[in-house]
Amino acid sequence: MAEDARRRRTRREQRADTDVGLFIRDQRRLAELSVRRLAEMAGVSNPYLSQIERGLRRPSSDILQQIADALHISAESLYVRAGILDGDRRDTMTDLESAIRQAAELNAEQRRALLAVYQSFVATAGTAVAARDRMEDPGPKEG
């Protein structure tokens, strides 16, 4: 029984590794970057990045952050694809980001700019919601 659970978890982890690797490759190509250039920008070795893209290596959250920064994408999208974060929020955000990234009528610079604006709005909205929630929380009741 434990062996079956371990195999399922391993397959799930392998799918996550492949998913994040393919996503990184797609984003790299959309940004019109070579593996070598992205590796240089992210501060990782060329062979290591290539192995991540092929799903052979599982990058740490720090490496994913470096890659996200180099690609000008949200680290959260990489964390979800790598299985580090729960994907509940992922569907809506990823669908919109994906549509922007796949818009053939935009060039790479326009896609990056539009994604940056969208991500800044999302970040600002998240900060505003957190602040509102803190203001609405009455705190512990005095007895």
C-alpha cells in the first residue's frame, strides 16, 4: 500500500517536473532567448537549465525565482507548475497570462510589457485585499 502511494507521488512529481520544464521552455522561446542566454540571465548553468526544461531536474524555489525574474514572469506560476504551491488560484491567472503569451499579434516586447502591467495590477490588488482584511478584522474579543 505504501509502495503504491510512493509510486503515485513519484509519477505526480515527474509530471510536475516536466510541466514546469516545458512551461519554462515555452516562455524562453516566446521571449526569443537561447538556453544559454536565459541561463546566464538566471544565474544557472546552461546544462542545468536544459535539464530543467527536459524535466530531468527538479529546480528549487530559489532557482525558479531566478528563472521567473529573468523571464519577467510571476514566480507563482512556476511554483504552481512545479507543485510547490497549490493550483487553486492558478486557473484564471494562468489562462489570462497564457493568452497574452500566445498572442501572435504581439511582439515579445509587447507581451512582456502587457504581462508586467497585469502582474503589477494583480500584486496591487492582493495587497489591497490583505490591507482591507486587516482593517475589517476586529481582533480578539475582550472578555
